[in-house]
Amino acid sequence: MKYLVFSFFILISMNALSQEDWANLKRYAKENADLKPPVRGEHRIVFMGNSITESWKVKDEAFFNDRGYIDRGISGQTTPQMLLRFPSDVIALKPTVVVILAGINDIAENTGPIPLTETFGNIVAMVKLARAKKIRVIVSSVLPANAFPWRPQIKPAEKVIALNAMLKAYCKTHGIVYLDYYPHMVDDAKGLDKKYTEDGVHPTLAGYKVMEPLVEVAIKKALRQKS
């Protein structure tokens, strides 16, 4: 029940924001302004995403604080919104690496229907923006999901698989680190395993504990790449 309320709150918040700040550029404006430039030798890592990223720091704050990771997730966001705020919430922070986790809310049609090709194109655009600024990129797979509590009419499982295939192929072709959470978290119904979620979309702490060693391996791999 609490996740249904949370999902409803996301939709109400999105509708309010759409009137004045569709991409929610104000969400991290003060934190970005207060953030000091990285010191010499610092490897700043920015996590860009939606509620799965935003909730990560809430569920396991120590994972971010102990490593100096920067969380820039915003609940409910789709890839066009993330693309609009990418310059201010990622590039302006001068990270060494950005970890992009995006796409599930496009499939949920949070800001309206959008073809998978456009979702893919928006993620690629973020990748290109980052690489133009010598920021190393990690593209994450979309987590498995076979239903949305807030949009039960949508059946996302096959679209998640298709988008992940597109992202994986792109990363392989362009020498980008692909972080594949999917096989570690999927169940036999192509959904997020109940061991790792309460609503079928958002990880619990147990889910994040699966994701954390995977992202750390990906970060080490990205840091070995040339910028």
C-alpha cells in the first residue's frame, strides 16, 4: 500500500512541476551550487537517474557518503527530462565518471507515450554529452519489471528486454561500460525478483546490496579507460 501511495505522489508531483519546471532543474540547484570543484586526484562519480537512483541514497546512505558518490536521481523522471538537466546535474559537477540508469519511466509513459527508439536516443545523447567533456560513462541496464503499480494497463517486460538489448549493443560498439543488473535481479516471470522489491519496480535495501558490488566493478572498469 505504501508504494501505491508513493507512486501516486510521484504522479501528482510531476503534474505540478510540468507547469513551471518540467525537468525539475531546481531540485539540485542549491546542492550543485554548494558543491566544491573536485580536488586534484579526486575521482568524482555522479549517479544520474530516476526514483531507483534517488531512493538508493535513502536506503543506503553510507554507500554514497563513504565513497563520495553524488546522487542525482529524481523520482518519476523520463529520459527527455534527464537529458534537459544533464548539463547542470552532471557536466557542471565535473565528474570523472557518470553512471546512467534510465528508461523504466519512459516505458511506464510517465510523461506520455514514447517509442523505445527515442528513449534509446535520449540515453545516447547523454552519453555523447558526457564524452564530449571527457567524462567516462557507465550505461546501466533497466531493471526487470513486469508490471507498474501506478499504470497496471502497461505490460513492460518485453520492452525492458528490448531496450536493454539496444543499450548493450551500443555500448559494445562504442567502447562504453555496460552495467547489466538485469540477470542478477530478474525472476522467472521477467519481473524484479520479490527478494529485492516490494512493489515490483523499486529495489529494497536487499536489491541495492545486489547492485552495489556490480556498480563498483563497473566504476573500476570505467576508471581504467581513457577519457
